[in-house]
Amino acid sequence: MIEIRPFETLGRFDNDWLTARYHFSFAGYHDPARSGVGPLLVWNDDMIEPGRGFDRHGHRDMEIITYVRSGAITHEDHLGNRGRTEAGDVQVMSAGRGIQHAEFNEESEPTRLFQIWIQPSEKGITPRWEQRRFPKAGRSGHLIPLASGRPGDEAALRITQDAAILGATLRAGQSVEHTLQPGRTAYLVPALGRIRVNGREMKARDGAAIAEEDTVRIEAIEESEILLADLP
């Protein structure tokens, strides 16, 4: 079963510095039919104008994964962490028992990113933040774990959940396959390009909720960049 959610149907928020599209219910957007997939509760598609961003605010008991699509985002928090995450790279913030942080676009161009929230399997853990570079050349033609709590994904950023965010870049005509273990689901978003997933066509920034499929076959119609969440 594959449910495609076209970009045009996503929830939306716009002000003078933030353009946001919501794959699932978030903030002032509520759709009971789109309340997440398993522990995946939030997938936001944000564009942040130069010199603007999110002032310091708090989170707890959430694994927050930021995937930068273009530009860069600068993070700082009350633990003393500060870092700049560039396009194609990933940061993970385990909010745990509580973290205060701010995120700003300190670049001269808009920053575009996905912000992904996954409910952890354990509450009250020690909060932490880290980032890692994932060169796109290393993802060419195959899915690479970017953030994961699954055994065996030691090269990925760690999250506290039996889930993984995987990424790949594909040339036109190239394909990858991902096996879904029994009882697991997936959520797929092409960051760029146009693809087919098990024969169903998707364009950039659409979403697809996938369940009861043994194999997820993704074929690039044109040069594409994809993210796939594998979920319990």
C-alpha cells in the first residue's frame, strides 16, 4: 500500500521569513488523516530567509533530524554546542529530558531544509547534539543510513529509536531497492528530481506513506535525491 501525498496538498505556513510545508499535522495545521507514520511525527519542508531563524526555544523527548537541502543552518544550544550544517549534511538533536536551542540562517541566501521529528523509544535521556558530513558522491546509486538507531548502522548519526533515515542520489534511469521487514513501514520524500516508487510516480517534495510492501523499488525518472524513513 502506497499513499502519495502531493506537495500541493501539504499543510502550509508563510510569514516574512519562513515558508513551511507540513507533511503531517503540526502547529496550526491539523489533519487527523495525517498524524504521522509510526514514531515519525513531523516532516517539515522549510525555507528560511537570510539572517532569520528560530529564536531560542525548548524541546524534550524527541529525536530531531535536520537535513539541509541548500544553504546552511547554524545551531546553538544551552549545552554549549554550536555548529553550521551545510547542504547535504545532517544534524541530530536528541532533546531527551530537555534542551534549549536556536537555529538561524546566517548565510546570504535562503536555506532550504527538511526537519524530521521521531518519537524516541526511551524518555528522559541525556540531551545531545551532533552533526556529520555525508558527501552526495558517497550516496550515489545506493541508500546510506544518515541517522539511525538500528543495529549495524554505526556510520550514521545515532537516534534513540529502532528507525533510520536513509539517503541516496540517483542518475536518470538508475534505481535502488529497500527491503521492509514484516510489520515495518516507510515514508519517502524526493528532495530533488522525479521518481517512481513501485511504479507510482512522484515529484520533488511529494511524500509517500508505504506499508505492507516487502520491497520498495525506487527508480529515477530524472536526476534525483531521495530520503527514506524506515520505521517500526
